[in-house]
Amino acid sequence: MKPKVTAIVGPTASGKTGLGIEVAKRWNGEVISIDSRQVYRGMDIGTAKPEGTWVESEIKKGGSIKD
């Protein structure tokens, strides 16, 4: 069986990351964030990047990866 890929798209601060985490938990999946702005460290204002340790433990790839 081919793996399924689900894309969640929408405007900034619409709850995509939270929804993605909930869907991944329910389907025993993984969240891969490819947001064009959330990948930068320190660029939290204007990106609606989620806060808290739950983000680090739930998002497997993506997040702040560039300086």
C-alpha cells in the first residue's frame, strides 16, 4: 500500500499546525512543516509559529532550521 499524504493549507494563524498535529496523532502519522517563514530561527513575529514544548515533541521535521 502506498503511504498517504495529507496537505493542510490555509492563511496564517488559521490553526493548520494544531490540526496537523491532531490528525497525525489520530492516524499515527507525522507532521512535516514546510512553511516558508517558520523555518527561520528567531522569526516568530508575523509567522504565527506555535509556542511551547509540545511543538518540539510533535513536529518531526521542519520548524526553526535556518538562521
